Amino acid sequence: MRTSTTVSVFLAVVLLATGSAFLLLDFHAGQSNTTLSSTVAANAIDNATTRSEAGLYLYSGDDELDRRLVVALAEQGIEATPVSTLEAQYDRPVLYVATNSVNYTYSPVAPRGGVSWEYGYAADGNATIARSLVESDSFVVVVRDTPPADADYRYYLHGELTNTDESSGVYSLPAYRNHLTIGAAESTATSLAEQFRLRAQQLDSRTV
């Protein structure tokens, strides 16, 4: 009887420890299939450049997302500096990122999830415009003579992106949450870099 009780207690402890590990620890061994849908609108005045070489200030209001975005943008050759509060104007480009929704159905072996978010980019450092591109219903840019006033810097982007993910293998809950965050950061960085390349090609074609 004592042996049976001891075994039962041992199994209960093992199950509790295993369950806690999946809820608290960051580990995974599996693969994922992530589908991205995106729409990006660009607005540029005359020969405005992206100013990608200047680096950018980054604001998302989420420290973990900021950290992932810095890494993802660096992999695209874009230097990003997170800021904790959003000022109206900066001396370099600014990227404003807002998460609209994060939804997931978690199981240790087949989690499913999705993330929807938007970003606004202002090459002239006007964070008011970057934020309004995300929060307003229409893509309207009102240009005022705020520094820097040079029209060559007046390039703006508004991106709407959604990642839909299906994973398999073994994922802890923290690992899957991180997976969704990393996916959003990498998709943002890729989208921004692609727009920069497209703009560079447009400007090059004008000089031919």
C-alpha cells in the first residue's frame, strides 16, 4: 500500500513538473509553416529618399517586440534604436509599430496562431505622421515646415501585415509566444527593406 502511494505521489510530481515546464520554460523542437499577407502604401515627394543609411528610431510600446525588431532590422542592414516614449520629431527616420491582435490556440505539439499589426515609417523623422499613418483610416500626409524641411526626406510608408502560423513538434507556451513575436519582427524588417530597395530602384531609373 505504501509503495502504491509512493508511486502515485511520484507520478503526480512528475506530471506537475512537466506541465509547469511547458508553461514556464522556453524550449521547442519542431517546425512551423507561417503565411504572411501584407499591404504597403508608399508616399514620396519628388526625389525623396528612404534615408535608410541614417538608421532609425523605433517605437512599439513593447520591449520584447522592440528587441526582436532591432535584431531583425540589423539582419536587413538597418540600424534601429528603440525609444521608450514617442516624441513629435526626430533627427533621423522613425518607425512606429502597433500590434492590432495576437491570437493563438496552444497545445504542446500543434500550436496555431496569428498576429496582425501595422507600421508607419517617416524618413523625415516626423513621428506624428508615422503614428497617424497607422491610427488614421486614410493614407493622408500633411507636410508642414517642421525640421527637417528638406523635401528629399519626405518619404512615408504604411504597412498592414498578418502572419498566420501552424507549428508542429514540441513547443512550450513561452517558446510559441516568442515564435509569433519573432515572426512579426522579421516580417516587418523584410517588408521595410523591400520597400527601401524598390524606392532606390525608382530613383535610379529617373537618373538613366
